[in-house]
Amino acid sequence: MTAFDRLNAEESDNTNKKLHAGIFDCKCSENEPIEPRNKLGVETRDISILHKLSKRYLGDSDSFSILQEMVEAAIAITRADKGNIQILDSPTGKLRLAAQKGFSLRFLKFFELADAGKAAICGAAIKRMERVVVEDITCSPGLFESEALDVLLDEGVRAIQSTPLVSLSGKLLGVISTYFSQAHFPDERELMLVDILARQAADIIERQQAEEKLRQSEQCPRLRLENILSPDREMANLEFAEIIDIQAIQSLMEDFHKLTHMTVGLNDLKGNVLVGVGWQDICTKFHRVHPETCKHCIENDIELSTVTPPGEFKLHKCKNNMWSVATPVMVGGKQVGSILSGQFFFEDEHLNYEFYRAQARKYGFNEEEYMAALEKVPRLSREAVDTGMAFLMAFANMVSQLSYSNIKLSQLLNERDALVDALRESEERFRWVIENSLDVAYRRNLQTDHYDFMSPVIKQLTGFSAREISETNISEIFDRIHPEDRQLVIEKLTQASDSGFGTIEYRFRCKDGKYVWFADHFRVTKDQSKKPLFIVGIVRDITKRKLAELELVESEKRFRTLAENSPDVITRFDKQNRHMYANPAAAKAYSLSQARIIGKTHSELGMDPVLVSLWEECHQKVFATGKPETMEFQYISPQGKEYYFNTRIVPEFTNGKVCSILAISRDIKDKKEAEARLKDTLDNLEELVKARTAELEKTYKSLEESERGLAEAQKMANIGSWYWDFLTSEINWSEEMYRIFGLDPQKSALPYNQYLDYVHPDDRDYVDNAYKEAINGNPLDIDHRIVLDNGEVRTIHVRAEVIFNEENLPVRARGIVQDITERKKAEEKIKTLANAVESSNDAIITTSLEGVVTSWNKGAEQIYGYSAEEILGKNISVIEPPELKGEVGQLIEKIKNNDKVQYYETLQLKKDGTPINVSVSLSQIFNSSGDFVAVSAISRDVTERKKAEKILAKIEETRKKEIHHRIKNNLQVISSLLDLQAEKFFDNDVLEAFRESQDRIFSMSLIHEELYRGEGTDTLDFSAYLQKLAENLFQTYSLRSKNLNLLMDLEENAFFNMDIAVPLGIIVNELVSNSLKHAFTEEEKGEIRIKLCREEKNNEIQESCFSLTISDNGKGIPENLEFERLDSLGLQLVSTLVDQLDGKIEIKRDQGTEFRITFNLIEKSDVL
């Protein structure tokens, strides 16, 4: 790239992003025709695109981004939808996608590498080297029933143009194609511009390929020395014979053999002998002749050629029993051959001649001749071999370096010459582009204050040649700048000296004296000391654009003059429905100033929502279709003035897109009123009706949609409308009217008399009178019932007005009918519910979430004493007693958390401070949106019930005590009877049985005595009971227990019901009695222990699980007696009672006897 190219590249960097953003803003729609007045703008736009691309093309090194923008430019210029550039790979014939816009992933995968020979359209352009345009791909024979056609159709493509990319040298480089969604053929101007893009794209691709070759060649000099020692992979293709001078080496090796007597050979990796000196007859006449011994020689060569590090040698004795030695020849790190010496013996080794004679006989050699040849084999000292090989290794290294260096140097020189030619050709092409561009490229030398470069195209623009401009000093150039623009140019140049770049638009006087407009984009280059050196820039002729802008300004002025003085309302809107312009007539209609209207929508200006919807619907249609719309509507200004506007809305285009809309509204109120009067007057004249029908046909069509919308609205609201012309007796009903009355819409509307037949008999006179009053001028707004043909009774709401003429005579009536049957039913339900609430004896209260009372029924007044007027608006906490303050709030919080509060009994206060017992239930109240907004409370006074419950509880307590007392007395009577009966017997066993029975009776009697003395509960303090029971047993067995101690460890608060207490009491009685009777002798000391406690599980006390332990330290129960098989009635009774309790019993017999019983406090209905 030349210095001038680089300067232009810096300039193009500033416009790079602007180009990408601007290309598609200018794209016209696919089939939109170009109007003559827009043709200049389109051409200006396309030239602007090419100009920007030229600047990128001159300086930008990013070939991919330039090609991408060229694709986008081609799409914009040809008004296409998609596009791409494909580069031809000549060796393979494949077309590779280099840039694209608008395609799906499927398309890109399918055409990523296309075969140029098989591609129907692109391939045809490549083959012919000329453009191919297919107006409709579905009619193209080359694509018929092909997969490519399916892919294109799926992509939405219908037409394609493909232009080949051909360089100046005639080399075919690829194609640039654009794709259209509809059948289309670009015009001649568009195709001409595509040709320009194609030439630029071809130059860029060729430049890119040349730069790639240059880049590769630039790497060679930098790595030349390194490559000599470590060449690249291409050396694998070099032959050893190609990189050495065989004759020179042959001569050198012959001299080496004369000095050392060592045989020398130079072999390549294929086994070819390139140099050979001193090889003996034993090798050439014998070993290399016989197949088997020759095989041994080859195996020896292979062994010696195996990998040996450079700078070392390998010594090997072959199967023919002779020594050989070799060192590798390396080039670029790879072995290309070997230097070897062989067929010798060492001086210090002893030869077995008989062995060699036998070897001669074995292979059929002449024994005498073979032995004579053996004698000629050199005998070398080991030092001589080492010295000779040292020389050969050094020689191998020298051969590697010098030979490869010569080849690389030759290649570098050839490549340099080719690349210099390519670079020179590329620079010539770039200069051709600059000199043939429509824009002027220049460089101004700030040291000489002259232009040292100027594009030849300057003569076309100014009449001055590039040479004339270059020879003119800057002051003379400035004199040709328009006086009004001269100061601006000076200021911009001054600013650019600091910023480094600038853009100026100014007028320049040409050679013929006429002025042209120039747009000058330039950059200031400086040296390292920040001293300005050059100004480099591109100048474009923008005269046509400036004239178009002036014409646009004049056109705008003319429009504004017409609009400002027009009696019609003229407004302009943007895509957000905001006013961009409003003329004075619009300001008068809105009753606002023009400034207050600008930037506001109809809705923001307070227009009726129905009209706002009508306007916005028309706006959307015009923006979407680009076609004008017309509408008519009534409008009443804020001052009350009535308008009837006919509005025409037309689109305004910028770059082929609707950017705004213009609305012209004309007040046709007088026309509409005249039409209405004409209709009333001439309604019966058939000829005039037909003429009127023709005139109003458009009006009726515009009303159809409104009527349809009205019918839908009436159906949704259950509202029907009707119209009655008194003069013609014509009656019109809407469809909803027929539905309400259950009639067929295809039939005529009901006359008034038949309408009265449908009115409920009880309402008929009332309805008839109401209509008669309406004819006299009174409003009609009533509800009444109707009876349908199927007998169903429905309720309707009727609202109507009568219209009078100038003589105050009724001429017509109109009204609406709404089916309110469901509403009436709902009102009845609400009324019934309200009556139920008011008549309830319970207090039904509603509060807010904060507890403020919002409703209070009669029942609440009776229970609490507050009237609704007194309590509404106060907090419900006024009914809380001091000791329960905050309780209601806590209940409301529970409701908020979705907890249930039902029949909650508490104490509350009446208005006079009297406490009352109430049962309260709370529930949530939701609004129509489902939000929890209030709390409903139902409170019932249960004071009397609580009193009755206390009286009943007292009676129940007295009854239970009486029962316990009677049971205790009866058990005492039984005990006394047993005592009397025992007096008749003298057998100690019988007496003992009587006493045991009395003890058991006592244990039960004691329970009833404790319950009788208690507070009326059904549970017994079992620990206190055990204390008394045990003491009584010790007293009963006083003679035996005088030396015995009673130890008791009893759980506090162990309250059992009778189902538990009675069996446990009997168990304790039996076990303690057994210990007193059998565990000790009369003189023996001992102790009996009773322990009652709650069980533990996982270190936690179990409230309902108990254990009862009764133990003694007496003689115990023998080990051979099983508890279940004991004949003792008492122990059998214990076992039965433990089962009755669903308990467990354990016995320990060490150091006495211990009974441990565990049980749970679970009531059992079947326990006696």
C-alpha cells in the first residue's frame, strides 16, 4: 500500500460506521415504483453509497467488512431482499460464500461451498462470464425439480441476478448476487451500478489474494537463517541429489580416500548411491553379486540408515563378517541421506581364514579369487576410523547447510520478483480507481502550501486540470471559495489542525464562473512533534443535493402558506399519533394554540375516546398500507360548536417508507344537514330515492362497520335499539331487540299494539301510559316485565325519547331496551340476603383488616347494645374486656394467615360494661379482583348457655360423688359380710382367703373414697392413693411387718381414671401382700419398695407412659418356678390385670423379687 493509500485509509475510518448504518436506511421496498419527483433523490442516494464504498475501498484493509457492505449496497441499489458474494476457488471449481445478508442457517449450509459447474444461476454467470438474471425461478429450466429450488423457495426467493467478478487482468474471481421475494427484473441503471460494485469487489478480492502472497513472502526473509538450519515441511519433497554438487563431492571423496584408504559412499534414503570411492572387489565382485550375500549387504545398509543423531556415527558388522560405519546427512532437521564407509577390518582383530574359505564354498565363489580379494580389504586402526568419521561428520554438516542455503536463497529471489510485480500491478489498479472515481481525492502539502496530488476528475467538476490546481497557490484557491463560505472554511481548517480531521460544505467558483457545492472530508497528518504536514481529503460535488434541499425548503414554505390560510383543518402526525403540525383552523377547532397542540395525541388533547379510536385505526391503516384513507365523524369543540368533518388521510414518504401522515379535515355539517332535510322531504319519491341512494352509497358503506360494531356492543350489554317513524309507521329493530323478545330477526318488527301484547298483563296499563306521556314530551325511563312466546317472563329496562318538528309535533321516536332479568334476580338475592342478615339474632359484623367496623346488623345492636351509628368507623376492640385486650386483633391476624376461627368462645363487653360470653366465627371477604380486603364476624351470645353448663356441671359433680359414696359403702358392707362369714370358720387357709378378699375390696373402696372426697373430677391422684393403700396393708400385717421398712418413690401429678386406677390398685394390693406374707420371716428385717414414675425415651419424658415397680429384698421366688404357671390366685390376677391394661410385666429374682409393670394412659371402654 502506498503512502497516499494509507492517508486515504485514515480518512475512511471516520466514515466506516456511517456507511454501514446508512445503506439500508435508503432501501426502497421490493416493487414500489419510483416516482419522477423522487428519481433524483434515488440517484443521489445510490451515488452516495458508491462514494462511501470508494473511500472504504481505497484505504480499509478489512476486506471482509468492505465485501459485506458491498452486498448491502447491492441489495439497496437493486431494491432486493437478500444478497451475497461468492469467491471462486479455481483449483477445485467451488464457490465459497465470502459475505451475505438476510439468509437463514439452512441456506448458508447448503450454499457454503457450491460447485460452480452444477450451480444453475451462479454457475451460468461464471461459465459465460456475463450477468444472468432470472425473473422468476419457478420458470427456470435449470432449477426444475432441484433441491436448490426448494431451498430458495423456502427462503422466500422468487427472482435472482448474478454478476461475475472479473479483474482488470481478465481473471474470473467469483459472483455478486441479489435475491428478490417477488418476480422482478432490475432496471438498466441499477444493473450499471451493480457492474461498478462488481469491479470494485473483484479488485478487492484480487488485492486480498496478492496481499496474502506478499504476507507469506515477507515471512521468508525474516526466517531465512532459521530455515537454513531448520527448514519447513516442504523439504520433505526435496531429493538429496537436487541439493548437492555430486561431481565436486566425488572429486573431494577421491582425495579423502587417497589420504585415509577408507571407502566412502554417499547414499540417499531410497538406497541410490550418489558418490562412491574405494569399494573393493570383495564387495563389487562377490558380496553384491550373490543374492543371499547381497541381501546381507542391503540389511546392513538399512541398519546403518536407522535413526542416528546428527554429529554421531554408527559402527556395524554385517552378516558377511565385515565392518561398516555411517553418519546421517540432515537438512532442516530431517535425514536426506547417509555418508558411509565399509568393507574393512580393524588392525587389531584376528581373521579366521578357514571361516572365509568356508563362506566362499558356501556361496559358490572361486575360493582362491575370493581369498585374494579378502587380502586386499583395508586394515584400519580404530584411531584412523574415528578420525576419518570425524571428518565425514563435519563434511555432512557442511553439505547440509550450504546446499539448503543455496536452494532457499534461489526460492526467495524468485518469490521476491513475482511479488514485486504483483505489488506494482496492485498499486496501478488502486491508482486507476482513484483517478476514475466520481469523487476528487487530493493531498495538500502544508510545507509548500500546494497540492501535490489531485484526482483527474477535478477537471470534470471545476474545469481546472489537476496540474492547474497543483500549480495554483492556496490563496488563489481560497479566492474561488464563495465569500459567504470563506470564513467558515478558515474556521474549520483551524479546528482540524487540533482535532486532526474535519468536514466542510462550501461553494466553489469553477473556471466558467459558475459556483458548485462541494462537500470536503479531510484529515490532517502530523509528524512526531505534532507539526501538521499534509491535508488529505475527498471532495464530492453536492450541487444537486443542495438544489434539491432548496427546492424542498421552498416547497415547504408554499405548503405552509397554503395550510396557514386554509379554512380546512390541516394536521400532520408521526407514527406515535402525535401532532407534528396543526394549522390555525385546527387550533380554532381544538380551542387551543398551535404550540399546545404540537407533540400531543388526540387523547392527550381530551378528544372523545370513540373518536380517538377512529383516528388511530385510520392512522394504523395508512402507515401499514401506504394508501390514503377517508373518514367522516361528528365533533363538538370545547366551546360547544358542532362540526361534521370529512377527513382525508394521506401518507408522506421518506426513502420509500411512510414516515408521517397528513390529514385534511373539511367541515361538511351544512352539507349533511341539507342531505337530512332533503331525505325527509323527498323520502316518498322513488326516482329521487334512487339518485340519493347512489350519492350516499359510500356513506352507507362507511357506516356498515360502525353498525356491526354497535350490534356487537349491544349483544354484549344485552341492549337492543329501536326506531319508530310516526309519519311512515316504519319501525326498525336491532338484532338484539329480536333476541330479547325471542323473535326471528328475519321477520318485521312488532307494531306498538303487538308490542303491548308481549307486556306482562299486570304491567300493561303502566307501560301504555308511560309511552303516552312520552309523546306529550315527558321522558320515558321505566322497567317492566314481558312474557315470551314460550311463557318465560323476563324484565326489561326501556329508555326512549320522542323527536318533535318545528311545529312541536311528534314525528319519530327512538330508544333502547336492556334485558335486566339477571340483574333483577341478583338484586332479589341480595335483598333476601340483606333481610336475613338484618333479621338474624346473631351479631353479623364486617371490619376492615385493621379492625375498623364497616357494617353492624340489628343482632349486633341487641347483643352489644351499640347502634350502627355509634359503632361504625370505630375499632372493634371497644368490645374487649381489659384482661383480653388485643384478642380480636390476634384473631384477625389468624384469618390473614388463612387459619380457621370457628365457634371461638371468649368474653366480651356490652356498651354498659356488662361482660357476656360469646361464640365467634371469622371469615375472609374478597373483592371482585380476588383480593382479601375485609373480615366478616358472626358472634352469638352464649351467656345463658354458659350459666346452664355451670349448673349442670355442679349437678353432675354431686351425682358422681353420691355414686362413689354409695359404691364405697356397698364395698364396706361386703367387707363386713366377709368378716361375719369368717367367724364361722377356723381353718387358717380359709381365714386367709377371706382376709385377702377384704384387702382387695379395700383397695377398690379406697379409690371411691378418694374420688368422693375430691373436687368432682373423674381422675384420681394415684400417688396419694398408693401411700394410703400401702400403709393400710402394713397395718393389716402388723405382726409380720414390724421389722420391715416401706420405701416409696412416687411421681407427682400422676392422675389416673378409674379404668387405670382400679386394676393398678388391685395389682399393688396383691404384690405387696405377697411380699408381707411370704418374703420374710417374722423376726427377719427387710424392706419393701414401691416406685411410680414416667418413662423416658430418647432422653425425653413420656407424659402418658408410666412404670410401676414393687420389690423386696426377701428370699424371692425360686428360679425354677415360672410366673405364668404359678398356682397363686393373686399372681394370676396380677397377670390378667396387666393384660387388661395392655401393659408389660417383668420379674427380677436376684436379691429378692422385683415386679416392674409398664403401661400407657389410654382409656379402654371395655375395661370393667
